[in-house]
Amino acid sequence: MCRRMCLPYMLNIRIWKFVNLLIPILLGICSIAALPSLVFLEKDGFPVEFGFFPLTYLNAIGRITAEILTPFDLTFASSGEELELFPFIFNAYFYSISILFLSFLISLTAAFLLSIMYILASSHVRKIARGILMVFESIPDVIFILALQYAVISFFKSTGIKMLQIYGLEDKVYLFPILCLCFVPIALMIRSLIIILEEEQEKLYVQFAKAKGVSNLRILFTHVLRNVFISLHHHISSIYWFMLSSLAAVEYLFQMNGITGFLFGYKEQEVIAIGILLILIPFGFLKWIFEKWFSLLLRGTQYE
């Protein structure tokens, strides 16, 4: 009986927590989207005066907040036409998010495999791997993108063979953007994982297991990796936001019709607010998955 009475109360608490979390997020997004109104006074959609206009900024925040509460009524101007924002934006949005999530999963998987190979390798191989990793970390992703494009174009000019489509002028291109988006995050993840793995190797439970004659491979997969997952949980947010910032450069250089190009192409503040909100949704979903995973891992006994 008590449990039945507590369920509505717990549900109300969760709803209240969700509302308390959602309101600051919406206000923050609207504040970012309304920033041009703080320094530019607009007339007929064009800036006519530069200065400081706090009242206009506050009015813009209120207007954007009210309009995004009814998102399916929003419109934007394109080539002199008034188009509905939804479902027009979904094509660009799902294209970008699919590339972002595939890149994230590939980066995470590759980083784990390469980090495990590093830990199991000899000291000489580790030294070589650290040097290669340092080189990869020092190369900006933009340089890698341009080098890849130049290599493919040079190959096409020399042989007349078109390896793969590079630019998204007509059809959607996936392989090269995913490769470029994975490039730097893999190096960053490997660096983080190696540090975590080496710290775990020095802990007492690993030394005790080695003293009992347990093999390094069994120690790694049975005990160490679970603690590594727990430690990696704290790095997921920074990795995701790094990849998201790189997505804008990737979409521009590959001429992709993605969400970042959509936001840069249309200046309506409501469109920008909706775009930012859509980008935050998969981040929240990803955080939720890792929070659940994190809590499941902590249910067992963590080795110290």
C-alpha cells in the first residue's frame, strides 16, 4: 500500500527535476541565439546600428523562448520563399548526427582496441607507439582533411580512377567525413585510456593478482577494464564536444548539407535556437546511457 502511494510522489519528483533542468537549458539556448540583439539593432531583419541594447536583448530572449515552445509553427526564408522549419531541418540534422555518432562509436572502439594492444606490448613497442601518438595529436584535423582531399584528387588526376565521392554536392558522402572526424578523437581517447590503464596497473589489486600467478590478459579483461570504463565516464562529455566542434569544419570542407551549415546559412534566431536544442538532444541521450552504464558498473565491488 505504501509503495503504491509512493509511486505518484516519486513520479512527481522526477517530473519536477526534469522541468528544473529543462528551464535553464532553454533559457541558456535562447540567450545564445539572441546574442546579436545585444550589440546590433535590427530593422527588417538587417542590423542598422551597433551598440549595447540590453532591453532589446531581453525582449529577444522572451520572443525566442515563446516561439520555440511551438516549434512546428516556425518558418524561415530560403531563396525568397517562406518555408516551414519542420520537417525541412530533419534531413540536415539526421545526416550530421549519424556521422557524429558513427564517428564517436568508431573512435571509442578503435581507442579501446589500440590501448589494450599498447598495454600488452613490450616496452620497446610502447616507446614507438608513444612517439606516433604524439605526432598524431600535434596534427590539426583541418590539415588532415585537406591532405586527404589532396591525396584523393591527385590519385584521380594521375590514374583517372575515382576512388570515392569526396564532396556532398549532390549525394550524401559518409566515409571521408567519418574518417576525418575520428582522426583526432582517437588519439585523445588513446592518450586518456593509456593514462588510466597505466594507473590501474600500479594499484594493489593488480599487484596482488600478479603475485598469485594470474596472467596479465586475465587481469586486464576481468578486473582492469571495468574500472577503466568507470574512469572513462568522466571524459565522455569533453570528447563529444570536441567532435561536435570539429563537425563544423568537416561539413564546410566537404561541402555537406548538414546541421551546422544549415545554422550558418539561415540567420533567424529561432532557427539557431532550435538547431542548438536539436544538437543537445543526442548529447543528453549519450550522457543518460553512460550514466546508466556507470551506475551498473558501480553496483559491483570496485577494485582498489
